[in-house]
Amino acid sequence: MNDIDELFKEEKGIELKIEKKQCFEEIGKICLKVLLLLLLFCILNIIGEELAQNNFFIQGGFNSDILYSVLVLPLLYSLKDAKDCFESVFIKVWKGPGYITVKRGFLNIGYDKLYIDEINNIELTRSFCGKFGHYCSIDLYAMGGFLRIPYLKENKENFKVIEELMTIIQHNNDKGITPSNKAETASLYK
């Protein structure tokens, strides 16, 4: 049986370390959004009842059902991200001899592979909690391709891999990738 997944898996490469505890940051964000929406509902409800009691703007009483219906959509919108809370637990990243592979998911598994000799830009993104938890996301760009390495731990092994990638990217940008120097670029990461 030919399993296409085996074409993407990297057993002999370097596995980069991912911060698995990042899921607590995502859970905290969702809880904070829900609490803020509930607080907003309570404040607006108190203001509406006070205005109705003083007959200031509202004649005949205040109906909190309308307020509830207005805040349900933002509440549902904030809960839509709950499915991504545990994404960091199921991510694996490998650096092979000429490429980087990212595996995502538990039930729905996805692989993303980007060849190093084609990368021409690298970006780092760090969340507020990532600054204190010592993790970040690295975005790699190539002509016609993009790869995100999310929740990358800051440790010596990952530092060496990213430093090596930056050297290769600098070389790619200095020389430009052409068929004549592709072998020279490939020799940098062997």
C-alpha cells in the first residue's frame, strides 16, 4: 500500500521544539473575550434599567431581551476560535536536508513543505505571552510559497536551525537563485 503521508514525514531530519503550553494562552484569550462581553451586557443592562426607571429616554420599561440578542453574535464570533485552542499540542516541525515540513492537526492532518533553496524572506511574530513564555512564530516566504512555523520554542537547537536558515536566505538573496548556482546554495545546508 502506498501511503502519501510517508512522502511528507521526515524521520531523519531535525525536529524543532514547539511550545505545547501555548494552548493556555488561547484558552485565556477566549475566556477574556467572553467575560468582557458578559461585563458589557451587565453594564448596558444596568444603564438601560436606570434610564427606564427615570423615564429619561425609554418609555414603558426596559427590555433586556433586545440587548441580549445584540450581544449573542459577538459572543458566538469570539467562540469560533475555540477549535484552534489546542493547535500547538498537535504541531510537529522537521528540518530535512533541503526543506522544512510542518505537520498540523490530530483528526484532520495537514502537511506543509517548503524547500529551503527557494526561501527569500523570513519574519518573526511574537505574542504578548510569547515574550514571557519564550516562544514565537516564524514565517518563511519563497517565490510562490509560504510556511509558518508556529509556537517555536526559544532554545539552543532551534536557534541554530533558524540561524542556519537566515544564512541560507541571505545567500539566496545575495546571489539570486539560478540554475547555475543552485548546487552551490544546496551545499550550504548539507
